[in-house]
Amino acid sequence: MAVVVMKFGGTSVANVDRIKNVARHVKREVDAGNKVAVVVSAMSGATNQLVAWVNEASQLHDKREYDAVVASGEQVTAGLTAIVLQSMGINARSWQGWQVPVETSAAHGSARITGIPETNIRNAVEAGEVAVITGFQGIDPKTGRVTTLGRGGSDTSAVAVAVALHADVCDIYTDVDGVYTTDPRIVPKARRLPRVSYEEMLEMASAGSKVLQTRSVELAMVHRVRTRVLSSFVAPDAMQPVRMDNLENIGTIVCDEDEIVEQQVVSGIAYAKDEAKITILKVDDKPGIAARIFGPLADASINVDMIVQNVSNDGQHANMTFTVQAAELPRALEVIKKAKSDIGYFDVVSSADVAKISAIGIGMRSHAGVAAQMFKALADKGINILAITTSEIKISVLIDSAHAETAVKTLHTLFGLDAT
Amino acid sequence: MAVVVMKFGGTSVANVDRIKNVARHVKREVDAGNKVAVVVSAMSGATNQLVAWVNEASQLHDKREYDAVVASGEQVTAGLTAIVLQSMGINARSWQGWQVPVETSAAHGSARITGIPETNIRNAVEAGEVAVITGFQGIDPKTGRVTTLGRGGSDTSAVAVAVALHADVCDIYTDVDGVYTTDPRIVPKARRLPRVSYEEMLEMASAGSKVLQTRSVELAMVHRVRTRVLSSFVAPDAMQPVRMDNLENIGTIVCDEDEIVEQQVVSGIAYAKDEAKITILKVDDKPGIAARIFGPLADASINVDMIVQNVSNDGQHANMTFTVQAAELPRALEVIKKAKSDIGYFDVVSSADVAKISAIGIGMRSHAGVAAQMFKALADKGINILAITTSEIKISVLIDSAHAETAVKTLHTLFGLDAT
């Protein structure tokens, strides 16, 4: 017997037929004697319709009201899922965020889960009732108002529920069948990883992999929740019910690095095409230059990723290059231009035709020379590196987006990730 | 300064443009210094979609889950209305049933409001904030689960909010501009009633008038809430803001009969075409015959309206005629046929081609001879009466539906209701 959290995203619950498919996955686990909590997103499209109405009502809307409107989508799915489960003879009920309660911060629209009191749902699940919980939403316990976690927040809801239930596994059902060494649409030789460490998954998420939301991985890492990524489109009866000794048969387990026996130096190659590069030319050589540039950007809630500073052609000024999300580029340029007299610079140029390619692996900690290998392989292909950032287990390079596919394939082969 | 509750139904909030129109009605009141609570239904069509999904999930669904799903519609409208009001510079927030809280019985799908603690919304409204409250829904305080009040329940929500706020008036905005002496589509000479008593409105509602939900009138009567019916499709700036001395300028006020100065003997003629007649022929003459027929119908939750018992042609048996809602006719016949051996009868015949015509007026209490006048007028037109029921302030007759319009026009003229 295992305690299992099963999370289904918007495409998995897009209509009542798909919800019936989800219910069959749940029934498989219940029939095997597992204790189950289900976390559901809104039917795909529902949240977009709600957001469109909110924007039609007013572009400048109160985020508390935005949350009240947008959270209704998950409420519908949770109720429908409970009804279908009951029609299959399964003891089930729906729980809204405020009923659990999923307690969050007051940051409406992008709230953080602060805790889930264990009593309510744990008692229900222990008693054999399937708890169908709305993802994405919670309640600010101080005001009693509904909050939402931001797009993709249902993954985080699922991990938080797994923490509250002391679950054996948190299964994230999605439209891919696991985490791959890189995107299989670009590299057909990409391999599914049976296991990946929290740290690697976190770096992959921030480097562009869209499989799991960053915050859900952080939460899983802090609380050591064994999280698994698997496909909801596999026929429910073609899968074995969860047992502690068969988790590795399907999907990808995100877990502690101690649980990964055979470690590669590099586990995966991630890429992100939604970055944009801004270069500020001939910045005045005054103290505090970085603060004068990045302070106004931070005030505008624009995240800066890579930063490179170098001497300009005239040898007397610095050029400053950095990247932001491509969607933020217009706002970032506006901020920089407004602050021109304060910063002091000659000109600013930008480009969205860039891609960030990252090699990620916990093995890098104990292996020197990974960066050198990587730069040499890219140079051999004639690919110019525009910027570099590194962490203990990641090396990212910014390149021209025209070379993105070549770079991913080259690095995938270089680090021995190609399937044989 | 007045405390005003404003209720808007589904067609008045059918899309964001209509919600903006609703907000202009609210702004008119706020600008005049009135304290306002708004009660909204779901966007028209939204509830039908949600109900359709529930039925697709399972015909036999848990009513608690039905409520969780269906209540989401009002949540969306309340949030959108608050956003639009804020965009007009009005201090407003949305309240869901569980937040107010609107406490109800546990009868999911058709719960009754048991009370609204006054503190939360009263404090908000007194402080000048517009409280936008979801109609139709509440919470069972024992279980903490969402309940709904049944179709049309938003009228009742509005009256209950008016009770909690000690409101001066509960304005029900709808798609007609008041309560009429009869349906103006049938009798062009029908007149809008400036005032109508709770008792008359209650009889009109149960006699087929669809302007206000019966339970909302009951609640208004018990708590003496001055309730007004008026149209949301009048241009918001063409109406005067509420003052205690101008309520009668528009719409119809439902109030205590003491507040109605000039009383007519008959205030209105109502009709209902959705009745069906069942006649059980030659019922065995045993004791307890009514219980044997109406017991099984009550067990099947089928409401019986008019009942006539008379001696059959052979002089030795009784025939029993009664009416049910036309939609219930197939189920009622099934129940009667199943109980045939228990009841003991020769045959059963039925017809949905009947109409119930009612004359309603508190003046009947002190005027004799109204029934005789009515029967004579109908007889003069050659209209046969199939059944009769009366209350202290109402006389209803069942007639062939072919004569419905003639009967309504005849009685409207007879009792001096035609506009001059």
C-alpha cells in the first residue's frame, strides 16, 4: 500500500471524456489498495477564457478579484472529477483551496504556498476517500480571500499536498512520458532519464525545460518529495498500479541525488529560445554602474538572467550586455531609455534572435574541464558564444538562435547522451 | 442616504458589456451617497453549460459536487462586476457565499438560507464599500461545503442580504419593468401595479407569474423587506437614484398591505399553462382513498395542486381529478399505474391541454361574491370550469387551454383592471 498524489494538467482534463480517462487512472490505484489524492487543473482553455473576461472588464484589475474569477476553473474540474469517480463506485469528494485549506502568501496572482494543515485531507485520505483537490489556488488565511499561484501552479499544489499527506510519490501526469536528455523533437536520439536529481531538474526548469514548474521542484527538494513525471495518455490499464518497487518502470523520478546510482557527468541539454539580449554601449565609467542599470529593471519586476561586461572599442568605456525574457524586451528597453540620463551611455541595441543552451549534471561537481570541452565543441562548429553563466552543476551559453539546433545536437553527442 | 440591495439576473450580466451597464446602475446609487450591496447571478448560459457537464459526468451525481461545480458561475460574475466597479473609481469587492457567509440548510441543490451573520458585509457596506455578492449559493456551516439554492435562488439571496443589512429597499432588476395586472403579451391593456402586497405577490408567484421566486417573497414577507421589481434595461442615467420618497416613480414595490392605500378587490389575473390534469375513473369506494392515491405521489416528490372528487356516472364509484406540473405528468402516470392494485380503479386518463387562471387580490377578504362573478363571466363566454381552488385572497380555475386567453381578457375587464 502506498500513499499517492496524482496531478493532472489542463490538457488531461480538457473535457468530460478526458476526465473519465483520468478517473480510470485513479481507479487503477484505488483498486490496488493505494490511498490517493488527486490534484487537477482547469479544463484547458477555461483559464484563458476567464483571463480574457477579466481583461475585458478592466486592463488594470484588482489581483484579488482576478484570483476570485480565475480560480473558478479548477473548482469545476474538481467537482466533475469527483462525480465521475463516484459513478465508478469510488468514494471521492472535491476540495477547494479554501476548504483544504491550502494556505498561501497574500501575493495574489502569484502566491506562494505557506502550508497545508494536515488534518482535513489526511484524515479523509487515510479513511480511504479519494480527495480531489483544486490545483493552482489557495486562500490567504489573514484575509480569507482566494489566491492563485500563477501559471503552472498546479504542479506546486500537488507537491504541497504530497508533503501534507507524507505521500510516497507525487505523480505528475502530463503530455510527455518523462524527462528527456533533451527535447526529442530536436534530437531524435534523446533518451528518457529514469531518474534525475532535484538540483538537475531545477536547473533544467530554469534553463528552459517546461516539464515541471520551478517552484514545484524547489518544494519537492526541500521536503524530499519523490516526484515522478509520466504521461496521462498511456492507457490506464496498460500501466501497473504504484508499488514502491516498480516506480522506475515508467516515467522519470525526480529524487535525491543519493538515490541515483549511475551518475553521468552531464544529464541533459536544455535550451531556451525566449531570451532577448540587450547591449548598452559606452556606459559612463562611474562607480555603481551595475546598480544604476539593474536597479530600475528590478523596480519594474524584470528579471535579468546573464550579464557580461566588457571594455568598449575605444578602450575607455564599458559595454554592458545582459538577457531578459523576450516578452519583457519592450518594457526593459523603455526602462533603460527612461534612465538614460541617470545611467549615462551612448546607445542601446537589442536582439531577440538569441538562444540559451545549457549543459546540466550533478557530475560536474567532481569533473573539471566540462566547460572547456563544451566551448571547444561549439567553436569547432563555428558557433560564437555571446555570453556565459555557470552554476555548480550547469553551464549556459548564449548563442545566435540560428545555431540553436546544431549546438544542442553537438553537445548531446559530446556528453554521451545519444541513445544507441 | 439609503441602504440599497441591487440584484441583477443572468440576462443582465450575460457578457462584460452588460456587466458594465449594471455597474453604471450601481454607480448612480453610490454617487448619490447610498450604501450599496449588489447580488449577481451567473452569466446567462453559464449555469446551463455547467449543468450539462455535470450530467455528462454522471446522470446520478452527488448533489454536493453538483453544487461545487454549478456555484462557480456566480463567482465569475461577482469578480468581474467588482473589477468593473473599481475601474469606475468605486470602492468594491466580491464576496462568495462562504465568505459572507450565507448560511444554508444541508439540502444541496435546493438549500434554504438559514441566516447571514451581519458583521462582515454590514461593516463593509457601512464603511462605503460596495459588496458584490454571489447569488444562488451559500455554505452549509456544519460541513463547510458549498450549497446552491435551486433555480431562481438569487432573488432569495438578495432578500436575505437585505435582511442582514437592514436595507431600506431590495431592488430586483429584471427584464420586465414591474409587476403587471396580467401578462401584457396577452392583454395589451394590462397595467403596471405601482404596489402589490407580499400576500398577493406570493399567490401570483405560485399561480404562474415568473417575476419573483416564491421563496424570495416569503422571506421578504417574514422580514418585511420592501422589495422592488424594475428593469435593468432602462438607461442607468435615465433613472433617479433611490430616495425614500421616490421609490414609487418606477417599477413595482412589493410591500406590506398597510402601505397600499387604494386597494382593488382584485389586483391581478395570473395564468399557468404548464399544468396537466389526471382523472382516475371509478375508484373503489374504500376508506382512505385519498391517501392511497396521493401517498405514492408524495413519495415520488410530485406536487399535486388542484383536487376534485365527484361521483362517477354509475353512481356507485368516485372519480378523482387532480393536477400536477406538466413536466411531471409521465412520472405521475407511472406512479398511479404501479399502484393500481393498491388503489383499485377502472382506468386513468390525462391531458396537458389545460390552463389554470387565477384572480388574486387582498380585497377579496372583505368582498363576497367575487367567485360568483367570475364563474358567471366565464360561463357567459361558454368556458367550462374543470376544477377550482381558492385561498383567502385567490380563486383559481382550471379550464381548457384553448380558452386561456379569452378567460384572462374577460376577467381582466370584469375586475376593472384594463388601462383607460
